[in-house]
Amino acid sequence: MGTSEEHNQAAVSAAFFPIPIDSLDAPSLELDLYLRHSRGAPVLYRAKGSAYSVRDCKKLADQGVTHLLVPITQHRVFQKLMTERVTTAYEDPNLSRAERTRIVRESCAAMISDLMTYPHIPGISETLGDMAGCFAAWCTQDESKFSYLLDMSEHDYYTITHMVNVGVGCGMLAAELGMPTDQIQRIVQGGLIHDVGKIGVPAEVLNKEGKLTDEEWAMIRRHPEIGVEILRTNGETCAEVIEMTIAHHERLDGSGYPYGLSGDAIGIPARICAVLDVYDAMTAARPYRGPLPPNKVLDTIRTESGKGFDKSIFDAWDRVVQRLVEQDPSRAVQDTGQPVPPPGILRQMPNAAGSTDQTALAAGEVRGVFVRRFMRTGPGVGDPIRCRVMSTEATAVRLTLPCPAAAGEMLRITLPDESTLNLMVTRTTYGPGGEPIVECARAA
Ligand SMILES: [Fe+2]
């Protein structure tokens, strides 16, 4: 890729942010929508005040367009619309539980993704405060309905899914502890934001499966401080949010980081976040193993690291989880007593013939498009990319791409039979010719 192309891409990424084409349905738009063909400059598609309907969305989809662009200066307007849309979806009696859950979780993930992509837009963390306000109200009104926003089963672990889950769980835990709604809101916001500093840690370090070197470990340990730097630059002043970001890896017995605080030096919001952070990280599927059942995770935390956590807070979370699993056992991964299989990309991945034989996918070029993108250079969301499938292994697919990709980015590839497959990037390495090789896991 030439330098000028990279420059163009960087200029577009600095001035616009992508939104999925089905994000809006408005008789009179409150913002401007731009369309970008190939790698050219974005062109105005619909100006503020004009209509954008489901029919327009369908037309765009028929043309293969997946995303529109909105000027970054209109980001706050878009986020307000998203919060309204999420509230409407959550309260819509005609939507199924699965659909409601999908809309709320995806919208929340998109807001977190925006915070991580554009951390320096003033006030961007406030948008998560609006979302957190909704979460706080919902979880105190009807815990059972709200609790389905916590994914306790097949989810993969990557930073943004994790932050959504921690935010949801923090809300339920704070409510269980009897906190007032305004404080629950701040605790939810802290949960949604707590790992923002991970944007300062290289993806290959975050996702490394083997043992970390001392230097890599030092990079990981910096993410709470990087997070707080980002929040301060952004104008975030909420004490709970800052404390949860800086101290969610601190442990009561002094064994945590970044400062090795102990006992009373660690506040209640950080103690809440610590429990949810570890709980969600352990229940989630990893490339090398499947998701773990909630009870098994709670037992492990209780026996192996009990001294690091606040017992009364941990017990409160234990009660919440027991209650939820009792209400609906199907929401959690079952504990069969058998070793948990890896997420198993091969067993779930269709191929051209629709059989379990993966050879059709194992070689050759496929078309792809990013549907979630954090990196600012190279093709953006919606730009067509050519990918070459190198290999499919027990838990991963390896592709060569024309650009590196960050962990947690998602791309959709089109298989030879025109079916599509969503993949989540776990890391980028480089081949002998310097070509980026991207390792992916199957995404929902
Ligand atoms: Fe963290």
C-alpha cells in the first residue's frame, strides 16, 4: 500500500467514524451521512434534515454497502440517538429476548469501541455514562430481564465483550449490595470503561497464549495507568470510574498491580470491578479452551484467590449468579465434569459443500470486509479486502491480509458458495516477506 493511500485512509479515519447501515431509521436525520466508494474520499449521501429509512438501508445492503460514515464532530449526536434506540429496543414488547439482548449488547460494544478508537474526542466517555444510566435503572427495576445482558455461556473473550459483561455484572452486583441508583450508574460506567487502557498495549502481547516475558508483563501492567491518562485527557472526573480503571487489578492482600495496594487503600468500586473482571475472564471461551461453567469459576476464585478479594462482595456476586442459574439453567454453560473442548472453529465452520470437510476453506482467496476496525491505517470498515486463507486449525483460521489487524477487530469473509463467516482477530504476525498474517477465531 502506498504512502498516499495510507495518508488518505488516516485522514478519513480522523474525520469520520463508521456506523452500520442499520443503525438509523429517521424521517428527519439529525446528522450527515457519507458514503465511501472503494478508497476514494467520502461523499455526502444524506444531509441533516433528510430522511433515511429501512428501505434505504436495504438498497445499500443490496449494493454490498455495510457501513456509512458520520463526521466525528457529530459523534455526540449519534451516541445520543444510539442510547435512545437501545432504550426503545429494550422496552419493545414485540422483540424477542434474544433480539433485544443482541441490540443492547452490540450498541454498547459499539460505544466502547468508539471510546477506544477515538479516546481523545472530548466527552466521549460521557456517552457510556448515558448507557450506564439506562443499565442502572433497568437492573433495579427487573433484575431477571436485565440479567440476560450478561453473557454467561458461549462468548469469546476479547476486550470489548469483556467490558460489556463487566459493566452489566457490576450493575447487578452493586444493586445486590443495596447501592442507590445514581451510584449503581457510576459503577456500571466504571465497569464498561475499566480496560480502556488496553489500547496502549500491543495486541500480540494482550493475546499471547504462551508465557509472557518480563517486558511483556510490564506492558500489561501499565494498562490501568494508561486508562486513567486517557480518561483524564478526556475530561472524565467521576471518582468511581477513575478508581475502577486504576485499581481493578489491585488485591486486598497486596498481590495486585499497578501499585500493590492492600486493604482499605482499595475502595469498594474497585473491589466490585475486581470480582467481575476475574469472573468474566474465567467464564469466557479462550482460543485454547471452551467457556467454563459459572459454578466452577466461582469455586476456583473462592479457593485459589480468596484472600485477594473482598469476601462480602464476592459472596454477593455468588448469590446473584446462583439466583440467575437457578431461574434459567440454560443460560450458563453446563458443567458436565468432562474437559471443556476448545471453541472449535472447525466443527462450527461451514464450507462450500456444506460438509464438515474444511478443505474448501483451507486454501485460496476469499473476499473480506472489516465489520469492526480499531486501527486507523489501511482499509477501514466496509472497504473490500482480499484475504488468502492459509490454514484452518483446531481453534483458529490463519489468513494473509493486505494490512495488519488488531485483536478484537472483526471481519466477514465470503466463502465460495457466497455464505459468509464472521471472524474475530486474535493476533497479527508477519510472514517471511513481511506480509501480515492474521489469526482469527470464529465470531458470532
Ligand atoms: Fe484490566
